Amino acid sequence: MTTIFGVPMQALFGQLLLGLINGSFYAILSLGLAIIFGLLNIINFAHGALYMMGAFVAWMLLTYVGLGYWWALGLAPLVVGAFGIVLERVLIARLYKLDHLYGLLLTFGLALIIQGLFRNQYGVSGLPYAIPTELSGGQRLPFMFLPNYRAWVVVASLTVCIATWLVIEKTKLGAYLRAATENPTLVQAFGVNVPLFLTLTYGFGVALAGFAGVLAAPIYSVNPNMGADIIIVVFAVVVIGGMGSIIGSVITGFTLGLVEGLTKVFYPEASATVIFVIMVLVLLVKPAGLFGRTA
Amino acid sequence: MKTVTPAAATGALLTVRGLEGWYGESHVLHGIDIDVRTGEVITLLGRNGAGKTTTLRAIIGILGKRAGSIVYDGVETIRMASRNIARLGIGYVPEERGIFASLTVHENLMLPPRVKPGGMSVAEIHTLFPNLKERAGSQGTKLSGGEQQMLAIGRILRTGAKLILLDEPTEGLAPVIVQQIGRTIQQLKAQGYTIILVEQNFRFAQTLADRHFVIEQGRVVDMIPNAELDANIDKLHAYLGV
Ligand SMILES: Nc1ncnc2c1ncn2[C@@H]1O[C@H](COP(=O)(O)OP(=O)(O)OP(=O)(O)O)[C@@H](O)[C@H]1O
Ligand SMILES: [Mg+2]
């Protein structure tokens, strides 16, 4: 059997794929957080809960309405995004003039409430969600078996991240977003409805989380705690990439997923902590994050 | 005590009456009275910290707290959000220029939405400021100070705004650039734009303005028609402490 540094190739590629899958979720989730933080100055602790909500909306659509995976992929982000818009208008918008800490506390509280409600209703054992038939099965590659659904998750996540990045960097809408992130007062003084932008941006950012939730549903079971588990890691990713850096969050998300995968192969004991160790090192050396601008 | 014509009766494009303004708790404007007629260029003169920038910020609506009356084109704006004030046709060129680092020169130029018909085309703006065309793809803040000022003015000319608030457009710029900006302002005046110009250099202002309002500690203490500027030069020196 082929080995590399004494590790079977098969195990190596298997873990790299797992890392890439995790990285896909880190990337979409930290992208949403970065956009929201950049424009709204809100550290959105509810992000994990809204990701979980995306998975639950997919499950509910299937269970109560009979709409399958592909419908959910389109509808769940809309539902979560609309929910986010209501949250922003009713609660979060009141905090913009205050310190970051208040936004963090509010969204943390919201996360606990949302998770609590789902836990009450659905328990914590997790609900199954089947892989859509179009994506069942897999490919036999030289060194590993590649399940189609997992390949799809990576492609879908990359596509959404790149599309989001293109919209932000290359379109007029993105120019407004970048300008308002830099100097909202001046953009407003040009006649632009900045508050509306903030609302829609929050809605879009959490819709990304909802989308990630649907992608995750067939891989992890649909569980009220799924968001709480991942969000801590995602926050570490955002800190490493640099709060508010769009491209940084995507690159860091995928890279850290891979790093985590490699650690599982070469030093499994550290795989749960490696991201946090990197976070500490980055904070010591470059406090604004790898892609962050030092203010 | 100076008599002040009520807003409704002046026939001015912009009428500011008893304008007060605050930064948090600190009370900075203490009753500013200004009126500007259509097509006029007026200046706000005054020492550092007199309240000139704050007056412009109050007019465009980005000062946290303001009171009094600001009527533009018949509309009372004192309680309006700045985005709606801008949409009446007022363009703001801030003292710090406000060029966005995350936008290219072209994106900066295209950012402010059109608020009224009749704004300049991009081609016209490029004729006015050829440098902006050459550097269209550069990062906005990579431009020289003079070019950033041209960009800050140019992007407002696109919007169709008829009243332009210019805060120290020549500050820190080389004499040739100052002349170019002077010529631009003259050209704009000839095209019928109305301009409020904040300027430290009243010799420069003299070549452009119709009237000068002198601000001291948040109040208008004098108004000098341009024709009488030379006759009042000693008084003006005293006001400005030069
Ligand atoms: N952001 C702020 N917070 C608190 N006070 C401020 C702020 N900006 C200006 N001030 C104060 O308000 C007063 C008026 O300032 P303003 O900037 O309007 O002066 P100015 O006439 O434009 O001066 P300059 O010629 O230096 O630009 C000053 O006393 C200044 O210290
Ligand atoms: Mg000033």
C-alpha cells in the first residue's frame, strides 16, 4: 500500500476530503460573519443558530410540505434571510451606535433562545435527512472513494463564496457595500439609503448561513446543537482571517478545514484544538488577522 | 442687533436661520444665519475651529444634533435624514475628501447616485479633470492629494446636485492645482451652480465669491460683499487673526 510519511494515502486523502468539507462550512459561515461585521459592526453570535435553522427549515419543508432538497436549497436561505431581516429591523438596528459588545450579547442571547426553542420542540437526538437521489453514490478515485454528495458540498460552497466575492468586488451594489463599510455617514450624505443596505446585508449574511445549513443537513443529522458546535470554530476562523475581510474569511475557512484534516492524520490528539492554537499564534503575531487591515 | 429676514421672504435657494449644532454634549453652532441665492458663490471664512465645517455638516444633515431652520428650495430640512437632503440636490465635498480606499477611482466617481437630472456625464468630468481618466483603474486613495480633491468634486458633479458644499478644496495643495480648482469653480459658477465654499485663503476666495460670511465661535459675525472686501481688509485680518 502507498504511504506518505508512514501514513496510508487512503487515510490521508480521506481526511483531506473531510477537512475540505468542514472547510466548506467554515468558509460560507465566516464569509457571512465577515460581511455582517464589516458593514454593521455586529459580531453575529446568532450565526450558528441560523445555520441550524436552515437545516431545520429543509427538514420541515420535506416533512410537512413534501418539498425536497433542491427546493430547500432555494427556499431555506430565503426563510432564514427573512427571519434575519426581522431580527435586524426589530432588535439589532437599535444597537449600531453602541459598543460591539452589546451586539454580541444580543445575538448570543438570540442564539440561545432560537436553539432552546428548537431543542424543546425536536429534542437533541437529531433528525435524519437523506442525501438527494441525484447525489447519492460516489466515484472510485485512485486513492479513495469520493461520495458525490461531499463533492457537491465543496463545489456548491466554493461557487457561492466566489459568486458573493464577485458581487462585492465587481458590481455597483458591491461598491455601495464596500463604501458603506468604510464610511457609512458619507455614503448616506450622497443620498444612499444606508439603513436599508444594513438590513439587506444582514439578511443576506444569515441567508448564507441558512444555505450552509441545508448543505449540512444530509451530512450531519439535523440537530438543534449543530450550530453551537460549529460556530466557535467559525469565530476562530474569522479571527484568524481578520474580522471583516471577505476574501480572507473564505481562504482561511478552506485552509483551516484542510489543516484540521491533516492534523487528524498526523497528530490526531491535536485535531480538536489546532485551529485555536493557530488563532492564538496569529493573534500574537498579527492581531488584525492574516488578511485584516490594521486600523 | 442685526435684523434677519425670515426664511420665506428671502427668495434664496438656501436659507439658514438660527442654526445650532452639537457634537455630543458640546454646543458648537450658536445660531448661524446664511442665505445663498441661486447661482451665487459664497464663502464661509473664519479661524480654525470657528464652525465652518460643522455648518456644512449641519446643512447636509450629518451632524448628530441640530436645531433652527434650514430651508432649501422651499423645503425645511432640519428634521430630514441626510440621504433625503442630498436627494433634494445638494452635493457635499468634505474637508477630508472622503475618497474610498476599497473603491477604484472610477468606482468612486460613479458611487454617488444621481439625485437630479442635468448632472455632468463621465466624459465631461474627464475633460474637466483628465487625470481621473488616466487613473480610472487605480485605488482611490492612491491618487495624489490634488487628484483626490478633483475626484471628490467630480463625483458630485455627476449627481445633478445644484448646490455644492465645498470644504477647503485647496487645503494643502500645490499652487498649480489650486489654480486648476479655482478655474473649475469659476466654470461651475458660469454654468449656474450654487456653491458654498469654505476657505482659509480669502485672496483665493476673492477671485470666486460674490459674498463672504465671517464665522466666529459658531456665529455669523459679518457678511462682506466681494466688492467691498478690499475696503474691509483690516477688519477681515482682525477676524481671521492673520
Ligand atoms: N467630531 C467632533 N467632536 C467634537 N467636537 C468637534 C468635532 N469636530 C469639530 N469639533 C469642534 O467643533 C468646533 C468647530 O469645528 P469645525 O470643524 O466646524 O471648525 P472649522 O471652522 O471647520 O475649522 P477648520 O478651519 O480647522 O477646519 C471646534 O471647536 C472643534 O473643536
Ligand atoms: Mg473645517
